[in-house]
Amino acid sequence: MLENNVLSRIRELCNNCNYSFYRLSKESDVPESTINSLFLNNNYPSIPTLYKLCDGLHITMSDFFLIEPAPGYITEESKLFLKKINLL
């Protein structure tokens, strides 16, 4: 069974942040069992749960649904790269 788009996006953002579901649970204050259940049952999270997950990922709900990053958006990898350049 394929994941729905919302779950795929959550997984993508977790991978980008190097977050396990355990870490996402701790950052978002959503029980890990809830996160695992979403993926196991291929369910959409409720709006309040999605809001908490976004908060745990340090993004807004708008950012969550963006297909492409906003023009001013800088990835964590880019931020690290810029810090290294500034040290030169």
C-alpha cells in the first residue's frame, strides 16, 4: 500500500531533518504510537495533530503544503554551507 501524500510529506521532512519518528514525537509532543499508527494504517492526521507535527519540524502549515520552497527559504544544509563560507 502506498502512503498518502501527507504521510509521504511527513516522512520526507523527517528525512530532511534526520528525525526518527521517536524524535518527531518528542519535538512535537505527539505520542510516538500516534505517529506509528498513522503510517501503519495509512491515515491522515487530524488538523491539530498535523499542526503539532509541523511545530515539531519547525515549519508552518503553509510550508508543509508548499510544493517548492518559498524564494527566501534556506535549507539546513545551505545554512551549514553558508556558515562554513563565512569562516573562510
